[in-house]
Amino acid sequence: MHLEKIAVVGATGYSGEELIRLLQRHAGVDLVCVTSRQNSGKTLGAVYAKFQGQKYSSLKFSPSDAKAVVDSGAGIVFLALPHGLAAEFAQPLLKAGLRIIDLSADFRLKDEAVYKEFYGHDHPAPELLAQSVYGLPELYRQEIGTANLVASPGCYPTSIILPLVPLLKARFIDPKSIVVSSMSGVSGAGRKVEADYLFVECNESVRPYGVPKHRHLSEIEQELGKAAGEKIMINFTPHLIPVNRGILSTTYVSPMNGVTLEKISDVFATSYGKEPFVRLLGAEGYPDLKNVSYTNFIDIAWRHDPRTGRVILMSAEDNLVKGASGQAIQSLNLMCGLPETTGL
């Protein structure tokens, strides 16, 4: 069996660590390169005690530069880097003929002006935006399979876009009515030392942040606008909750005249009934973070509120798996022509 050679750039962040955990059990790949500025020369097992004695534990971290990645012989590269930095690697790696799955926000947006509006600086490689494919397999499966540059979605957007897109495409809801409240575990902030994310600051606490213009709004509105065929603006309030991982999103929408809960259930079944990683809980179940942690599933439920006339959509996912590394491996499998569930 041919094994695709894989590199992970930025392998010491939470997403990079999760990629390694998942790639260890992936039968179709050979991890040949992991990079880290601080840990260059050290082995995976030395940096991560959990990986000692496991596959790739003796693999040494390479310096964080494009040449080291190219020289490793990797054919597909995961970029698990902060936004802005990923583009610096993407340019030379694409030029060298490698294929890229980027977990940052650098290539998710098609409009460089929107990128500047939300991220506060000019896009570092605007010439690459046209060729990037938004890495949501349930929506862009065919495009991902042939792509050279996949922009893996953000964690919040995955939890919000998947429940809404079928309803927008079917013209079942009023696009102007969308209001979203989401909660995220602390790992969503990344592996960094800041006072807001210390245990004492987060434990026994829940707080909103990024209001009213969280950066993920840009890709959420882009993808919802595509589904609706018109420009969309939504209200989105994210919250930090004292758990390690997981995202739960609750979305409130107004249905169009004549749209019943049965019709909504039918469109979800048509859209996602055969999807391997979408679990439809229907109009009775409730998403729960404990049921999706360490998995690549997104659980979706819905209700109709007869008092207000609104529909309530609920979803749960692991922000580090379906919201990041697991979804990226879904894209990897599509790019390699492997079963989509391989390693997941």
C-alpha cells in the first residue's frame, strides 16, 4: 500500500499535537516531518510524554523553515500555524509542488478586503486566495479532492455553517433573522500564556468575548452568503467556558411561511443522512460535549418554539477534532483518494 508522506508545520500547538495523535493511527500515511522553532532536534517522545513508545516517538523536530519540509520528501503538508505566518510557508511549498492543508485563517476568505477588515492587516499572499478551497468536506467534497491548497474551517464556523446551510439553500429561513450564541473550551484560544486563559481566570467562570465582531464572523458570513445567494450579516456571540475542549452552538432563526419542523427534518436527512461524521439528533435529542469529545462527529438537533415562532438549531463538536485537526484529516483522505473515515 502506498503511504503518503506527511509533514506537520507547527507541531507543538494544540492542533499540531492533535494531528500527531490522529496520524499515529492512520494507515495510509507516513509522518516524515514535524517542525518547531523551540524544539528543533528533540524527539516527539521527548517533547510529548504521551507519545513515548508509540509510532513516530523517535521522529525529531526539524527547524521551522520551508526547505526542511521540502527536503523531508513530504507530499502533503499540514500548516498548524497562527494566521499570517501560514502564508509565508504556503508560497514556497506550493512552488515546490507540495499540497497544503492550512489550519489557520489565511486562505479561508476569498476577498482580501474582508481579510484586512477582520484581521487588521493586508493579506500576505492575496494571489493564492483564488485557488484555495474551503475545507468543509460536507459542502466541498469534490473540490477538496483535487485541491493543492485547502483552507480548513475554523471551529466556530463549522458548528454554525453545517446546521444553517441546508436551510438557507432550501429557502426555509429568513437570512436576516440569524442569531448565534456559542460556547468554547479553553483550548480554542491556542497554546499560549496569557492571563485570560490561566486556570484561576477560567475556572468557575463563563464570559463572552470578541463581541460584536469576532474574526470567525468573516468566514461564517461568506459561506452562509454563498448558500443563500445574497450577502448575509448575523449576530454572533462566543463565550469561553471552563472545559478543555468542545464547542456548543445555539442558533435562532425565523422560518419562512409554511415551513414546518417536518420539512426541516426532511432537508437535514437529505443533506446529511449519509454523512459519516454528521449525527442528526432530530427534534428530541440534545447535543452534549461529552458525546463528541475526541471524535470527529458534529451532533445537530433542532426544535420549533411555538410561542415565538422561531426555530432553534443546536450543535456540538470537539473544537480540536471536527473543528480543526480531524476535519483536516478528512480533507487529507479526500486528497489521497482514501476512504474519508480513515484514521478517524
